[in-house]
Amino acid sequence: MGFVSEERMWDVLQDVKDPEIPTVSVVEMGMVSKVFIRGSTVEVEMMPTFVGCPALDIIREHVSGRLLQEAGVEQVEVRFVFDPPWTSDRISPEGYKKLKEFGIAPPAAEPTALPRCPYCDSGEGMVENLFGPTACRAIYYCKRCHQPFEAMKKV
């Protein structure tokens, strides 16, 4: 293994997409907590968006595979940590933008505010179902453009 920098690891992780939202990386979602280089091993600490997320095994596989393939490391260990817990405040500005482009409303800035429609930017929505396709999303209906949309929950 040649020289491997932490910066290079973060660059490679930027290419690992959230399997449920393939336009947003795990870095942009704020899921990568720490990266350690210990000899020929890279250790990655990650924060799942929700405990029990069904995509954790896929994320672990994608992170390991990408680092082994692209970063020239010999071994990768991915650990999911729950303390501190992931919060939606960890989503980067680029992540917010990509969520919206994908058709998912980013979490509202204020916990009591409704998310803005990703199609028309209206704040005139209503909750259709608190239980979206994943534990971290809910279904809304926009009263202005009449489109249903998913929104990330503010946690």
C-alpha cells in the first residue's frame, strides 16, 4: 500500500451514494463521522440516519468496496456509531440541494415548520403520512402545485 491520506479517503467517500437516494453521498448526508488510517487499514465511523436502517449492510459494502478499489488500501473496517446520534443538521448544503433536485424536501429549518415543496418551493403542504418509504422520510401533499412529495424528517 502506498501513501494514503485522510483527505484522499474523504474524497473517495464523497463518491459513495446513499442507496436510497442515489444523488446524495454519505458524506453530504453527514453520515461519515470519522476516518482513521492505522497502518494498512482504514477505519470509518458512520452514523446511520435511523437506528435499524435497512440499508446499513449495503452502505458498509459500498464504503468498503469503494475504498479498497479507489484508494489503494488493503483493509477497511466500517463501524456504525450511535453516540452521538445522527441529526438532520449534519446534512451539508450540497446535500440539501441534491435532496431537493431528487424530489425530496430537505428537513425544514424550524422543527414546527412544514417542509418546502421540492417542485414549487411552497410551504403550503400537509402531511399525508408520517410513515414514508423509509423511517427517515414522510409523505406530504403540496396544496399549491398538487404534487405529493417525500420529505426528510427533522431529527
